[in-house]
Amino acid sequence: MIERLRKIAIWIDDRVYISKIFAATAGHHVPRTSGSWFYVFGSGTLLCFMIQIVTGICLALVYVPSAGQAYTSLEYLNYQQQFGWFLRAMHNWGSNFMVAIMLAHLAQVFLFGAFKYPREMTWISGVVLLLCTLGMAFTGQVLRFDQDAYWGLGIGAAMAGRVPLMGPAIVHMMLGGPIIAGETLSRFFTLHVFVIPGSILAIVSLHLRLVLTKGINEYPVPGKLVKKETYAEEYEAEIKKSGVPFFPKAISKDLIFSGLVLLGIVFCAAYFGPAGPHGIPDPTQINTAPKPDFFFLWLYGVLSLMPDYMETVVMLTAPFIVIGILFAVPFISNTGEKSPRRRPVAVLSVLLILIVLGAFNYLGTYAPWSPKMEAWTSAATPTNYLEGRSPLERQGALVFHSKQCINCHSVGGEGGLRGPVLDSVATRLTADQLVRQVIQGSGNMPAYGKNLSPSEVAALVAFMGTLHKPTEAPARDSTRPRQASTDNKQPNATAQMASTKR
Amino acid sequence: MAVTEIEVVSEKTPERLHIEMPRRAFLLKLGFLLNGIAATMVSVPLLGYLLSAFRTDGGFTSWISLGSLATFPENQTRMAKFRNPYTRPWDGQTADIPCWVRRMEGGNFQIFAINCTHLGCPVRWFQESHLFMCPCHGGAFYEDGSHASGPPPRGLYEYKYKIEDGQLWVHGGQLPTLNQPA
């Protein structure tokens, strides 16, 4: 019996070359040094991609890529379909993990000089995979067809619409029509489910093939330089001398990391649940503040903080410059030192990029540039800003809320951060300057001249005149004689000062 | 394979070989030509199908009624919505397009697109401060649609309007962008 099974196995192997394929792939020899904890991110990314394929196919069994029904089908997945919520959560967390681990992989191969001779094409195919993955992230966000998706598409269209001459045609191409509607979702579905995953499969094959033919990068040793004339021989020699088969000798750390990643995704999916959908994609429901998923939050920040005169140029050229630089990396520095210990510029660049992206992402989480649209009806005025104030000053506090000043300016930690915090505005501006600022506006502040009556302005300025710490005197006009306590009277301040005097 | 082929050919007489080579070359060229013609015939409809979306002059815009004039009191700005003239049955709510209608004295109107001119987010009208504010990047516009503050490069997009049969009509149908305002 066993003998017969053995014969069948040998027959199959003889016809389809399983053992040869295995020996040439998983069993190929790698430098002993590359069985390192630093080399686990590539396989981790691949694992995430496989999870995305499996969960994606499952979701596609239920999801309806129709603008009118996508939202309902997402709700159905969340609440009706057995384990639908879990698969949606897995797919969402799988994508988060995939982007994060892929970036770690990118940083690692960059720091270890793995892009240098003769692995330029491995790097380039990797950059294409990065772009495909970001494309998957954006199109996936659109398939979660809710308010954020709808307005996210609007932002994409507004950016594409800035292209000179071709702008309107590109917007039409992107949306599949004159507005964001049924055909828009269909084409993003096609990209997300057919075009980009197909490309990723093809390019991953190339990427892995290159890892086999050109070999995996050996662990860089400071002082060991890459020279075109000798590198191939040296690598061969190292493999001969101390090479180990990838399976089973070098794969263990990859396996452990992959297992942890899988557990992480399952845990996050079970604990945090699926993302959204948030609000039906009905453009007439405008009480929404669209926000991108975390991997595009930095972009949200950049677009908000960039001076507007350079915005169009940067939007339309920066992506190409950045992608161009990524592609050019292996040609900018093709040979020489690989070790990060001897490449301070490389290390500093990675740190700089991390800090910049991290800072923008952090800013993106609370978006200080966005007005708080509901603050004027929902935020409270701190009681200590009302206590002991005159009726006029209290009236000013009311104006401050009812005219939506608080949507952009915060007092006592409540309100928007779009404009300056006003807790101590009285120490910076005199009453006259406050009047001018309110009526004429400036820079980033609208002029309120037409929309406030003189009595409202007087009340508002009286209120703001009280906004300073008891220990800090309010600003005064140096061209006028100092008057002890009549103008800019500060109930709190005077009370406090009186008490300290005593 | 290649080896056996050469052997077969070499068995033939030099004259036969002489005739055979141009024949093979001819067949190869014929093969390329046939496939070229077929590829062209396939790609014309394929590209035509794909690139049809590039067209921006497909008569997407038209006049749509926003309802009776009486629904828009003087000196007020109100939201109105219309069903986009170019729709597909499966568009759902996405084809319901909102806009801001400002009625001034008498029959003077301004109809603004909902989309901020910065990056297309929906601007909100604040009756109290007479401002449109954008929730995304903090753009603000005055009641007449002109730019008040923040990153938007221009004032709000304005639709054309007309008054007919006691109704307000808007000329819409297209997502407004910087190079193709409503």
C-alpha cells in the first residue's frame, strides 16, 4: 500500500517537478546572515496580501458595487451575514498591517543597502508594489461607500481638476461621468478587485523571482564595499561557504513574525471591529467632516498647511518627484557601503521622513486647521470667564458663540483651533486693535464688519478685553495716557490683585 | 526541438532549403500581419469603450427646476437639492445634488455649488455670521460667495439660474472643479 502511494507520488513529481521547484525556490541557499530578525518584513507583507485576497474574495460574495446599494450591503455584512463583521474587520486591519509592514520592509531594505548592485530591479519592482498597495488602500477606502468615501472622491476630483487644460477630462475619466455616482464606484471596484490585485500578483512574482536569481541581500558588514567587478563572485563564495537552505534553516523567524502578524490582525479585528461605514453616501447630508484613513492623514495635513499659492504646483508635481526619487535610489547610490553604520545620510533621511510623516499624521488626527462646525452650539463657556463680568461683557460672550467665533477660536480649551487661542488675547491686542481685527479680519480671518452691529462689536470686544490671566496686565495703547482702572476693567484681575495686596 | 528541426532541414537539398526559408519568413510575416489586423479591430472598440469617459461635452448639463420662487424668501440663503440630469438607475442618493440658493432683493439670486473651491468638501452656511465654512481645511466664504479666508483659491462656484413659470431653474449636472466651474 505504502509502496503504491510512493510510486504515485514519484509519478506525479516526475511529471510536474514538484521537488525540483521546491529545491529551486523554498530550498534555495541564502547567506546564513540573512536569517535575521530584520529580514522578516517582506514575508510579513506577503502574508498580509494573502489575507487580503482570502477575506476580499469572501466579502465580494456579499458586497454590491452599486452606488445605490453598496452602503446597505455593508450594513448587511456588519449585522446580518454571519461573521461578516469579522471578515470586514480582518480586511480593514489586514490593509493597515500591510501598509505598515510594507513601510518597515521599505525602510529596512533601504537602510541595509539591499537596493544596490545587482538588485536594482528588485527595488524598482518593490516601489511599484508600494504604489499598487497605496492604490489598493485608496480604492478600498472608496469601496467602503460612505460619506468619507464620497467626499474623499470629491477631494481626489478637485485635485485632478487642477491639471491645466486636461483637468476636466481627467475628472470625467476618474469619475466615469460628470458627477460622483454609480459608475464611479464601479470603476473603483474594478481597480480594487481586478486591475490592481492582478498587477500585484504579477509584480510579486517578478519580485520573488529576482530574490531567487539575484539572491537575497547578505547582512551588511561595515567596511565591506559593493564593487561591480567582484560582487557576484563574493556573493557566490559566501553562499558556498556558509549558505543555508531558506527552508528549513532561515525561515523560522519569518514564520514566527508571520504568525504574530496574523494573530495581531485577528486580535485587532476582534477587538476593534470593522471600520464604518459612517453615514450614507448622500451628498445632501452635508453635516459631515470627511477624513481619510490613517495612511493618508499626513496628506490631509500637508494639503491643509501648505501655503495656497504653491498648492496646485505641489499637488500636481510632488507625487511624480517623490516617485521619481524612489525609482532613482538604486542609481543615485549603486555601489559602495551597504551598512547603515557607515551611511549617516541614509539613516538621517529615514528618520527625517518618519518624523515628518509622523508629525503630519499626528496633526491629521485632530486637524487643528478645521473649524469645529458644531462648537457654537455645543461648546460651553467656562464659568470663570463669566463670573463677575459686566452685562456687556457677558453679552459679548454670547456674541462670541452665536456668531460662530468659537468655531475657529477656542477659549478655555473649547472651540476650534483654526485661529489663535483667545485665552489671553487681551494681553496681545488693545481694544482698538480688537475692533479693527473683528471688523476687517485679516489673513485667515473673515471680516465681520457687515455681519455685526456696532453694539455687538462693542460687547464682543468688551468680552475679549477680559481674556487674560489675573497676573498679566492687558495690552494698552501707548499713545494714550495710562488710566488706572477705568478702561479695560478686569473684575477677576482686580479682585485677584486686591487679594494679593492684602 | 530546435535541434531536430535543424536536422530535418539539413537533410534537404540546398535548392529546397533556398525555397523553404523565404516561405517561413513569409508565414511569420503573415502571422504578424494577421494578428496586427485582429489586434487593431479588437482595440478600437476597447479603447473607444474605455476612453469614452474622457468626453466632457456629452450634454451633461441642463436646466433643472428647484421649485417655486416662494420657497426662497428674500435675503435668505437656503439649501436646495436637485436630481442630477445625467443619472443611472443604480446611482441611488449620489445623484441628489445639493446647492446653496441665496435670494437677494426681488428676483436676484445666486446659486452656489456645495463644493468648496479648495478640495471639494461640502461648505455649510451659517446664517448668524453670514459665512460659508468648510469643515475640511478651514476655507470660509462671504454670503456672496467671495473668498473670505483660508486655502480656497477662488470664491464659491456659481451655477447659472433663470426664473420661468414662477419657478427657479438651475443649470447644473456636473461636479464643478477649478478648470470647469459649474
